[in-house]
Amino acid sequence: MKRRTFLKGSASVLAASIGHSVLATESARDIRASSGTAQIAPAGYPQTEVWAYNGQVPGATLRFRQGDWLEARLINDLQEDTTLHWHGLRLPNDMDGVPGMTQEAVAPGASFDYRFQMRDAGTFWYHPHQNSVEQISRGLAGVIIVDEDKQPDIDGEETLVLQDWRMTEEAQIHPSFGNRHDMSHAGRLGNYISVNGGADVIGSYPKGARVRLRLVNTATAKIIQLALQGWRAWVVAVDGMPLGVPYETETVEVGPAQRVDLIADVMAEDGEEALIGSVERGGTFVLASFAVTSGSAARPAPQPLPPNDMPSPDLTTARTVPLVMEGGAMRGLPNGATWQGEKMDARALAEAGQFWAFNAVAGMTDAPLVDASLGETIRIPMQNKTAFPHAMHLHGMHFREVMQDGSLGPWRDTLVVHGDQTREIVFVADNPGDWMFHCHMASHQMSGMMNWIRVEAT
């Protein structure tokens, strides 16, 4: 693996250890969204003007035990509306943080109180659901960890929060938000990946140490490919949900908003490094490095994490609601697609900033994509007829992928559907309320790729 450079033609990156504070559990806390500065780029570059939670990027990790209650007050010190969405958590609908659907947007100078119980153990995150492409890209994101009652046998834990920044040569966030190219292509892709808000994470472990790696992708568009060197690693959970059978891997794909938990044994020799790198066009570049000291022998494969209590989908009684994704550069929307109840040609839709559609409808609709009875099983085959990938995210509930042989994949809340690919999900509509279902490439969501699902209370 290579050591990274910040921008083309810049000096070599200097390793920087970034602090990542953790807030105590089961106590009321303020989460203040405000502007500020942070040392995102390597030492030697100026600090970056950011938007941050409580003055740090990423925001403090909120840590709980399963069954704890979260009590948080969002205080908005920004110059625009915002909210907090608790990504991947199964919670009451009025706590979900979607402006205009589950709550009113929090105006500048105002606040909003959130309170709900942590039903599931796992790795989750929080972020705004208002002007998402800009607010997340400027730094508003933080991790939530809910610990299992029975902890895995590990020697250490590392949470790696990955963010993709579009920076100027002066290490400032490029102001090109909402441009048509991003909206109609792959989204707001950056030129610099940070880990825990900085250039590098560095540490040290003895050989044979067993480490839990929590990987969180907070980027609004970039699918991050990771490679591991000097480790023996098993995937034990995705999107916060434990796998029934962990599997061994040397590479990990983490799409926007996804999380992957690994149990990894340090296998590098004394004096070497255990590395985690980002696989990019120009090579694989180190994001995290851990010096290895003398230690113990290798261990057997880890046991599965204890499962969360999830509903069982019944494929035999499931109702199927197809979803067709269309639009974007190179393909375009069909003439006659609908936006705000009006049929429009592709040019008029583009003038309105709408480049994508679900089932030939751009943006939110008065009627939901699915109107489900409480407890009903819903299948959604998702056909991607565009040239780009889309990270499809369901609020309030988790789903499983229906594989080609009829088996079910792991529980997830976000699934990347690549161009010209069809993937099918199934879920039990067990959480009453109106829930967003959208592409988590925020540029795509804001330019047409969002809809909603209603789960009737009775």
C-alpha cells in the first residue's frame, strides 16, 4: 500500500492521530450544529471551515447498551434549517428526523428533543435529513454504537469514520453544491478521504491481537473499497445487524451510509504494520496503520455476534411492489415522467432540477410507493435502468435481499444497486408510520430518487 497525498502535486501526507470522544449513556445531552473549523487536511495545511456537531468532525460517538434510552436535544446554530436522522435505528416514527414527514425542520436558533429506546445492538450513525448533500458534506455526521449484552472476545476496538471531501488546494470545502453534473451523474464525489476527521489513524497492537473494526461510510456519493494487509478478518455484521455465519475476507465494500463490522486478528510480524487502505484508481492508499509488536499465536475463527430480534418475512404471502429506477446522464428520463403531479418532458424536468425517477415519478408523491398493513410482508424488486449505482435506504425497518436461489441475504438498511442490475428486497412492515425510501447518494435523492412507505397502525 502507498502513503497518501492530499491533493495532486501536494507533499506527502503526514500521519495524524485524531481524537474521537464518546458521550456517556442514558443522560440528556445537547447536540449543537454550528459552523467552525477543523484540521481535516494533513498538518501543514490550514484548518477547514466546516459544519460540526459540538465543534468536532465527526461528531462525538454516542455509546449505549442495548435497551438504553437516548435523550438528545438538537440545537441549531446554523444559518439554515436542519434535523437529526438516526440512521439504521428502529425507532418511533416521530423521532426519525425527516422534515415535512415526521417532524418540522428545526429552524436557526431553535431546538428539538429526541427520545427513544435502543432496540438493537450494532453500529449506526446520525446525520441531518435537510439539505443533506451540503450539510453532510460539510461535516455533520456522527456514530452511534449500541453494545451487545454479551461482548465478543476482543483485545481492542477501532471505529473508522470515512468521509469523502471535495477540497480546494487551500484545504477548503469546494462550494460546488447542487450543480447539474453532480445531480445527474454519480453525485458529489470528492478528492480526499478522511478517516475520523483527519488524514490517518495510527496505533499499535501485538501480533495475534483480536480487534473489532467498525467501518462507517458517511460520504454522500462515494462507494469506498477497502483492502486489508497484515490482518485475518471476518465480517460479523452489516448495517448494524449480525451475520448468522461470519465470513472471512481481505477486501470490504462500504457504500454510502453503510456500515461493516469486522473481527480481525493482527497477523503482521513484529516490526511490521497492519494496514487498512482505500482502493482507488491510482493504487491502494493507507487510511489506518497499526505498528505490530511481538505477541501470541493465531486464534480460531470468531463466533457470531448475538442476533437482534428481527421479524421473519414470509415469502409465500408477500405482496410484490416493483420499483424501476430511471434517469441520469447517458440515459435520461422518459418524456411524460411526473413531477409534483404534472407530466413533463425530460428537458423541463432537468430545468426543475429533477434528473431521476422511481416508476416514472420524480420526487415525493402524495400517495406512498407502498401502503402496507401492520405486519404485512412486502417484496420490492428494484430494477436499475440507469448507468449509475444507487444506495437504496429504507427508514424505520430493515430488509433482507432475496437472492436468485430464493434464499435470504443478511439484514440491511442500505443496499447498493449497480447500473443495469436488478436486486430484490423483502421486509416485514412492523413499524407504524410514514417512512422514507430513497437513494442515499444525496444528490440523487434531492433530484428525484425519493419516495415513501406507509405502515398502517392497525
